[in-house]
Amino acid sequence: MAARTAVIVAAILGISAIFITAFAVNAYAAGNMQFRAAGGRDFDLATLSSGMVVEACNPTSVPVSFDQYRIDVYYRGDELATMSLAGKTIMPNSSERLTGIVDINGSTTGGLFAQAMADAFSGRDPDERSQITAKSTLSSRVLGIIPVSDTKDIDLSAEGQTPFSEEYSCD
């Protein structure tokens, strides 16, 4: 009986070690992913959306697989735009081109335009970059089973700042 219990405990510990290792490796690789814009496609005025091409770089020495990469941009707490890309597996030290879509929230954009006009006519500086925030979320699955998300806040307050990585190691 004691030998059987020892085997069961060893099996549980072994399986746990596999899951923990897979989680750690996936978290490491996903956390080091780098993205940069690679172009866009036609803007659809009726739906306020546009196609987007993004280069995804895996600078690590292990493959990374993810389900979705998403960037949410907010203005004064209201959703301004979302960008969503379907994921894939990216081999170590390589990059892939991903396609997705950018959706712009028309009511928030209209409010932003109206506020900028009101500020300009009243003599206030219409530059409100500090009111724009963004977050990126990389969603994946550990061992193809356990859903995991890595969310990062993105600082867009600096002039010329984009929601993509400043560093890109796959050139």
C-alpha cells in the first residue's frame, strides 16, 4: 500500500512539474514577444474599421504559441479603438506577419473630435495625450489546455509613441 501511494505521489509531482515548467516557459516566451506595425489595408468608413498587418517577433530560444494579440485604446476611460490579431506559433528567433483588424468606436471618436474643437475655440490646448491609455493582451494556452493572458499597460503620452514595441530584435 505504501509503495502504491509513493507511486501516485510521484506521478502527481511529475505531472505538476510538467505543467509548471510549461507554464513558466510559455510565460517567458509570451512576455518577450515583440510587435511592430507592418502596414494596413483599406479603411472602411461605414464600419470604422481597417485591416492591419503586424510583424510578431519571438526573440527567445523556445517556440511561442498564442491564440490572440489584442490592443485596447481608451480615451478618458472610454474605448476608442481595438486591434485584434489572430495568433499562431512562432519559432525561436524568428518573426511572422499577422493580419487582423482595427475597429474604431465612432461615438468616442466623435466625442474626442467635439472636445478638441471646443478646446481650440476656448483657447485651451487640445493636446490631451495624457487622457489616452492603452493595454495589450496576449492570450495563449499552456499545453493547449489552460488559458493564460499576459496584459501590459502601454504609455501613449509621449509624442510619436505607438502601441507597438520600441525594440524589435528580428530584423
